[in-house]
Amino acid sequence: MNEVLAVAIILLAGVGGGKIARRYFKLPAVTGYIFAGILLGPSVFNIIDTEIQEVLQPINDMAIGVLAVAIGGELRFSYLRSMWGNLCRVFFTESVITFTAVALLTGWVSGSVVIGLILGILSLASAPNTTMAIFREYRLKGDFPRTVLSIVALDNLICLILFGLILGSVSLILYEDNNGVAIWAQVLGNIGISVLIGAALGFFLVNINKISKNDNELLVISLGSIFLGIGVGLWLDLQPLFIALIIGLVMVNFSRRYQRFFSVLQRVDTPILVAFLTLAGIKIQLIQIARVGLLGLAYVVSRFGGKIIGSYLGSGLCKSLPEGYQKYLGPSLTPQAGIAVGLSVMAERQIPQVEGQIMAVILGSVIIFEVIGPALVKKALVKTDSIKADHEK
């Protein structure tokens, strides 16, 4: 099968799956995209094989760029200042309880402190692309979606930083050399360089947005700049997600015409979203569920419990948050996908002693979190009145 035919099948199957999920099952279209991908992939009909998946990898990278810019665009300094106390309480409580629950339970089940620590850190990561896709699907604005995206961004930031520190510490303990220090320096240095690249591209687009009179021209330059950042990040083995997040953050905080920029960018996000999430479904291998065993079950249960209980308790410390936030912030943080998978690969490369257990657990659990997670996010949006009745029709 050639690449053009594969893209056509992915787009049409994804849209069809999204329509069916939304019309007949009252689920987010995102769930339909993922299920359509599962049917197309090796787990069922194997229409899109592994070779084609590798060729189409740039679609994933471009989608991550566009969606991460949109997430960064939700991080307005004025909003963060007004909500900082609440965000800190929820984020700190949720992350500490999730990490502790996962680390203790998986460490006990596996009999390995190292596996427990690494899975505890990975449990903090959320799936910003999945969450943002649902918000885009229902064209959502408002405090609850913005609060969710802010916590998702913080979760992934602290996950990346702590992952580097934990991996470095484990390496120091196991190998008794300077490899751990090198890992610390590399992770923190990569994050710093990623922020600088994102800021430079963001300020470039702020000026382009100011002087450009043509929306089509702005769209082309904006996409080119975003893809440049993602491409450089991949080339230098940096953090493309951070680069794109910073572009959006700079734009929303330093451009007076930021609404024009994000409105122009939304013209192309639907086909990118459909292709990206359908491809995510294609990569899911259902056989992984059978391989994770008791350790995987411990990870799924403790992560679900940690996210929901931690957010509930953290929100309870915030007197100014509406009551619905306390019940439904946690379920909105449950989706998990690409970031955790990528970090699990890095962990197994650096710590061979884990013997494939980390990847097996993450790959198996991602299936559950990516299938159940979007439905939980939608329910939270309905219960907090973020989705109005007309969106349900």
C-alpha cells in the first residue's frame, strides 16, 4: 500500500469512527478515531502495517506541534496569577498522591524499588493531545477546560524533570559512576534549550502576527515556524512538546492580536487531529493487555485512584473553586499516551535491569487510559456545564 492511499483510509475511517461514536454511543469523537485506528491496525485487520506507520510518523510530530501550541495558548499569565494558589494546591496534592500510590503499589507487586519509582514518575504524565482534541471538538472555552489544561501542562513538566532526576539517581546508585550526573545535566539542559527555541520562535510569530495583513500568509508562516521548532527539537533530541508549548505561551501573553493567530491555526487542526488520533489507535496492540499481568493492573488501579483522590482532596483545599471541580478534575486528568511511552523507552535503555517490564506496563495501560479516558473527560465536561445541551445533539 502506498502512503497516499494509507492517509486517505486513515482520514475517512477516522471521521467515520468519530461520527459513529458521537451519534450512536454519545462518546467523544476522539474515542471513535482511536477505535477506528485499532480496527485498521495490527490488532484486528492489519490494513495499516508497521512499515506504513513509520512512514507516516511525521503526521504525529506535526499534530503534537499544533496541539501543544494551542495548549500553551491557554496559559495566560493573568489567569495563572489569579488561579495560582488553587492550581498549586490541586497540582501538588494530585501529583504527590498519584506518585506515592503508584510507586508503593507497583514497587510492592514487582518487588523492585526501581520499577516502583519509575512507574510512579511516569504516572504523572497526561495526554495533552487527547484532552485538547476533546476541547476542540466541542469548541470549549471557560474556566474548567483552562484549569484542566493548566494542570495537564504542569503534570507533564514535572514528570519530565523528575524523570531525568530519578533516572540519574538510579544510574548513580546502580553503576556508581558519573553517568547519573550526566543524565541530570542532559535532561535539564534539554529543557532549557527547548524553552529558548520556543521563546525565539514565539516572539518571531508575535512580530509576524503584528505586521502580516493576510491570514493565509500568516497561516503558512505559523505552521512553518511550528514545524521548524518540532523538527529542530527532534533533530537535537530535545523536547518538541516544550518548544511548541512555549510558542503558544509567548503568543498569548505578548501579542495583542493573539486571538487572530489561534483562529487562523484552527483552520487546519481538524484533519491533523483525525489523522493523529487514528494513527494512535493503529499503534495500539491489544495483546499488550494480556502481557501486563498483576503489575499492570496495579499501575492502572493506583494511577486512576491517585489522580481522582488527589485532585478531589486538592480541590477541597481551594475554597474559591466550584463544587463540580472537586469531583471532576481528577477524571479529566486520566488520559495517558505518547509522553509516557517515550519515557518508558528511555528508561529501559538506561536501566537494563527492568527487563521490559516498564514498557509492557505502559503500553498495556495506555490502551485502557486512551479508551476510557476520553469518556471520563466528556462526562466531567457535562457535569461542570462546560458542554451545553446543544453540543450533545
